Amino acid sequence: MSWTPYYRGTGVPPLNDAELPKLPVPPPWRAPVRQQRAGSRKDPATTYRPIPGLVDAVNAALHLRRPLLLTGRAGSGKSTVIQQIAAELGLGEVLHWHITSRSTLADALYRYDALGRIHAHNLRTVDGKAQTDGDGHGDDIGEFVQLGPLGTALVRGVRPRALLIDEIDKSDLDLPSDLLDVLERGGFEIPELARHRESRIVARTADKKGTCVIEDGWVQCSEFPVIVLTSNGERDFPAPFLRRCIRFDMPPLSQETLTQIVAAHLGEIEDRTTAALVQDFLKKLNAGEYVAIDQLLNAVYLLRGDRVQNPDQRQSLRDMLLQGLGRG
């Protein structure tokens, strides 16, 4: 297959729709899930290859019901581990809490839309009298309470939920310590519901169209969730937080591991181009450059075999796809 320039930089459309080019098939990891037939899309859970020692670390965390803290370079597959765990153990869709410097524990537990509730109350009020809906209810506070990813993971259920807390080292300094009480107790209070006249409230969860029943304003898990936290190693954490986690440092990637990762996504590709790209990528890693594995996959997907014939264009694409990411 040769390199096809779908975009030519002219801005001139074809004379008729029949001449419109059919865009290329995306890589397996970029195909929208809803457009795939069952089993046709390569799931990260099946393409991920755990490194030595990681399986034992995961099982230790499962036995002890402790969060697993994975530390390593960006793009080393840390966030994919929880998807594989959830798939193997039948834990359902993974809940995802991506951490930024503005993230707070409160947002991860629940959100209460007080202004929305006031607005809805005013709309139901006619001539100073509160109106009820067709079911005879007036102020349904549950419509304005939505659990966050951590709060949803703590909802009582038959099976524990899987939760990814991604890039915990990007958080405010106090967030890891704030997590301790919730992770120890496996529950938390929603004061707005605890004060409400109804003891049983149906609230929304972080799942699409998901709901749960909250009694007396308290959310309490029946099974501690399976939690994986990821860190790029950019900061230290307080000792009380670390002792409550099972810690695993992702070792440096080897040529063999990188080749296996490429093969898992794209099949067994035995050509000089793929081997050269893997070696080039590994040199960048060993030199301290900040590059991610998905960049290597992009380069192999586009440049494998003889798809790009022009050597200058080939080198230009290679440099563009494998350029460093900085430390941001």
C-alpha cells in the first residue's frame, strides 16, 4: 500500500460528489467504538502486555483491597492496566477521574446543582404556590445531585467498580491526604441529602443514564472498589498515603517489550522499517527524551513497509511523529 495524499493544499473541491475521495481507514485504536462490529475493534484490554512483576502487584492489591499506585513514564501503559483488570474480572465500565491542579475531592464525590434546583422550584411555583408534577412530587432534589467517578465507585453493588485516578501527581498538594479518609471508610456523606425530609433519594451517577438510591444522605460501598492510581513520578507523596497503596514502578521499556506492544496492536510486522522505528524510539527514551508509546504506534502504522517512497518525506514524517513532548 502506498502513501495517498488525500489533502493537497489547494482548497479546490472536486467537480462532483463522485470524485470525492474516500478517507483512509483509521488505526485500530482510533476507530470509534460505536461504529465497530462486536469483537472487530482491538480492545486495549486484550492488546496490553503487562511487564514482569505487574501481575503480582495487581493481585497483591486485589487480595489486600488496596489501591495500586503505578509510577512511570507517560505512554508506558499505566492507565490501560485498569481496563485489563476490569475486563478479566467482569467489573463493568471503568470509571475515570483525570486529575488536574484544580481537582478537588468534593468534585470527585458528588456535585449539587443548587442554582438549578432553585430555578426548577421557581418554574413550578404559580401564584406563590408550589406545583407538583404528574406523580405528585414537588421538589425532587435527586435530579440535582450527581455522583462523581469516586462517588459512583463507592455505590453499593454486587461487584466492585473499577476506578482509574489518572496522574495523581498533578494534583494539589493536599488532595492525596484528603483521599485517605474516604479510601479507608469506603463511604461519605452528602449533607444536602442528609438534611432532606426524604430518607431515600434517587440520584444520578457518573455512568451514562445511571442512577442509585442514597439512604439518609450516606453513600457506602459493599465492596471496596478496585482502584489504580497513575503517577509520572513528578512529585513525592506523604507517607500515610503511600502506606495505604500497593506501589509498583514501571521499569524502563526494552526493545523486546516495544516490539510486542506494536505486534499486539498491528499484528506481527517483520520489516526493517518497524525495527528501525522501535530502535529510534528506544534511543530517544534512553537519552531522556519525553516520548510516548502511542507516538511509536502512529509512526509504525504510517511508515511500515514501503508506504512512503520519497526518502525526504519519509524522514520528515518520522521526525514529526517521534518528536519529544517536553515535560509539560
